[in-house]
Amino acid sequence: MDERSARLAQNETIFRAGNERIDAIRGSTSGAAPYLCECGNASCFESVPLTHAEYEEVRSHPARFFVASGHEDLSAGEVVVEDLGRYTIVEKQGAEGEIVTRTDPRSA
């Protein structure tokens, strides 16, 4: 794993933590709500509308993140799990996957 991939994985964990706070505030209300794109780009502030169920589906796996369509970075240790049009689910692999799994707030 190179330094760039490690930095991107750390950035993604920061966005995930922010989305956990958003989700805690919004609760299980119906309809979609805006969450932060969880791509590794620190200057990205694009929102991704998700229902609570969609959000929970992604969070059910500690190495998975949702990103705005087109924000996938296959050079940073991730693979596309599913492209849902509005957003894409990616999963970190290898050493990057270990970083994000170790820092998963739901596993603590």
C-alpha cells in the first residue's frame, strides 16, 4: 500500500464518521436524506441521498463505503460492489481494507 492509498482510506473513515453523526441525528425517518460522499477526496463535499435502510445496508460491512457516481477510485485499493445509479458502493481491499475495518466506529 502506498502513502496515497493510506491517506485516502483515512479520509474515507473521516467521512464515514461524519455520516454516522448525520444518521444518529436523522434516525430511521422515512425518505432519503443527504449524506456526505465517502470518496477519499478531501475536497469533495458532494451529497448522496440515501434512505435509512440504504445507509444501514452499506454500514453492515465495515470495509464498504458509498460514493457519488463517478467518484470510485480503483487505484486506491477499492473495488466496485454495486453501481446503483444515484451512488456506488465500493469496498476497500487489502491493507486499505484493514485500515477502514480497524477504524469502523460500529466495531469499537
